[in-house]
Amino acid sequence: MEPDNPISGSAVPKITRRSAVSLTAIAAASYSRLLGANDRVQVGFIGFGLIGGQHVHDFKNQKDVDMAAMCDAYQPRLEQGVAACGGKAKAYADFRKLIEDKDLQAVVVSSPDHWHALMTMMACAAGKDVYVEKPLTVFQKEGRWMIDVARRYNRVVQVGTQQRSGLHYQKAKQLLEAGYIGEIMSVRAASFRNIMPGFGSPPDSTAPSDFDYDMWLGPAPKRPYNKMRGIYHFRWFWDYSGGQMTNLGAHDLDIAQWVMKVKGPQAVSSSGGRMVLKSPGDTPDTQDAVFEYPGFTAVYSIREASAGRRAGVGLEFFGTKGSLVIGRSGFEVVPDMKSSPANAIPVFQGQPAGGPEHVDVKPEPWMEAIKEQGSSAQQFDLHARNFLDCVKTRERPISDIEGGHQVTTTCHLANISLRTGRKIHWDPEKEEILGDAEASSMLVRSYRKPWDDVLKGLIS
């Protein structure tokens, strides 16, 4: 008897690398004929949480999209999702059935993070193009598997790092690349808020009857059900997430690596931990990470239990002529003042003999200040539009899976540094941790059965 198909689990021949080439050619030809006859894209959605609802809104606004299918392991959200799609979407409790739906050309994956890789690979193997939310993975090796599968099946995969599609982000990138703020040597970003004391600490219990908890766990380790471990709250557990470093850090660090044209850092140091939040979880509520790149450094900080002055919020590039700070609502160029270096030295009780002497010169800005508005809604809309255009043209999208993998890797390295308590040295070309066997072992983890067999069928 032939081994199970990695997608459906039904007894059909296994998809191999050799058969993939011919299958991909057939799928591409069939899809070209489909678009020639009907220039609309039938889209299925997996997950109707916070970001899943946003994606339904954005794709529904595209004039060439049919909101064709919805899937969620939690029945109330499945019903909400179908209604948000206009009431005509096919409802699936099992995402494998959605992926097998031959009426669909594209799938939007808005599941918890630990499902992103496997769902994306399975959809690619089924001939679907994929829009997958960030962070791309829960461990580093998943990203390379995803790229290999996407390329093998000639699939378009857009990662949900939507800022790349923002027009003001693109303009800021042009300014920075042109040297408007001078030579960039430092990048800083942060996310500060206060959610003390946390979301409560309920005891383990039985999962609700309308929530398929085992399917929700999927490839993650089997754990007793707890309200703080399931819907929404998965972010606080290493089993399902990389915490706020991969959740929020991925956005800002993606823009930094995109602008600076780097694949990843050469070294990462991170410290912090779960220090004060009282609710269950093991991802940090406080974290500071330093990323060392050729010619510049980047710093990312997380505060979940203190908002402070919010002075660190936003992504800021520091150059020799000033800085550029950017967020979803816009960017601002803040010029430094050009003057004699001696005038930057404080004067207390007169000028000491032999030191640099103050120069009587009027400071002038190195360049003109700029302030430009942006729109978060526009970024989501244009990102969906870019994906759909690439579905039709077969071009690589603006947030192609390779870039999504690179920035998620950067975030994983910060978490590995935090968890091992030491600096991580990284080769971004070979994608290897140097000289640290324990840290290297954290680049990969096992899937729970039967999903480990599904993975083997996809990557073998």
C-alpha cells in the first residue's frame, strides 16, 4: 500500500520531488487557462482571529476576489468568518479540506504561529498560492523548508509584513538609500505597553465542545487545555510562538534589513525574561536585543509591563546627518545641527588651556526636515493587492517568503540568545550558528504525530 498523501491523509500516491515538476507544470497551465476565462481569484481563509478578520476585510475590498471558503477550529469564529465573507463562503472545520478544494487558487493563513509553516507547505503542494501572516515560523529550519516547497511547486508566497507595501515606507527607503540622513550606523526600535497583571490564571480544564483543541495544537506538543493557552493567548508560550520578538519585532526588523539590504546579523545578544507578569506563559515580558550587522547595529526592546514615556516606540534610523523615525502612521526626518565639533563639548567654569576651543559659528541643519503621513489601512490594502497581482503575473511579491524567513530568523536568534544566556554568532549565508552546539540544536524541533509524517512527505 502506498504511503498517505501528506495533505489529506487518504491513500493516494505520495508526492515526490521527481513528480513535483510535472505536477507544477500541469497546475500552472490549468491556472493560466482559468485566469484567461475568468479573471477572478477564489480565496480561502484559514483562521478568523484578530488579523484574520483584517485580511477578510482587505481581500473583500478587492474587486477581483471571490470570498470562497473559511476555516477555523473554533465554531463561533468559523460562523463569524463565513458571515464576514458575505455568507456564501464554504465552511470548513478541517483546514485540509479547504486546501483540497479545487475551486480555490489562493489561501490566506492567519492561524497561530505554530501552524504557519505546515499549512503554507501543504497549500503549496496542493497548487495554491499563499498569503501567510508573520512571523513565518516558530523555529528557524521551518523557513528554509517553506522556501524549498514554495519554489518546488512554483507558488507565490506573500508574508504579512505589510509595511513594505506602505507608500511612505517606500519613500523613506528611497531617502535612506540615497544617503539623505548620511551614513547609517544604528537602528533602534521598541514596543512598550502595560498589560499588568496579565490575563488571569485559570486552572486547566476541558476544552469547549465547539473548539477542536487537538487540531488547534496540531504539530505542537500535547498539553492540557487551559483558557490562557488557547485562543489569542498562544503568544505567551514557546510551544506556539516566539513572543513579542517574533510578533512585533519582525515588522520593524524586516524594514531595517530591507532598507540596509542584509540577509541577517552576524551576531546577536539578548537579555530579559518573564519578570513580572502573573498570568501563565514563558515568553518574556521584558527583552532587549542587540543585532550586529556589517557596518551598523540594531537594537530592539520589548516592555509588556511598563509603557514608560513611549519614547522608544517606532523604528528609527540614525545617520551622520540626522535620523529618520517611521511607523505605520508616517515618518519624520529630524536633522542634526552642523557646527564645530568643539561646540559640542560642555563648558562649566571656562575653557581649560590646551583643549578644543569653542568656535563662534551659527549651527545649521545638515539637511531639510521632512514629515510625511502614512496609512495603516493603505498598507494592508496594497499588500493584498500586490499578492493578487502576483498570483496572476507569477512574479515574486514585495514580501516574498525569502525575506520573511530572513527576518524571522533574526528574531529567533534573539530568543535563542535570551534562552541560552549568551551571544550568538551567525553565518547568514550558510544559515548556521557558529561554535555553539546547544544553540544550534534550538534551530529545529520535532512535530507531534501524525504531523511529523506529513512534514516528511513534504520535504523528502
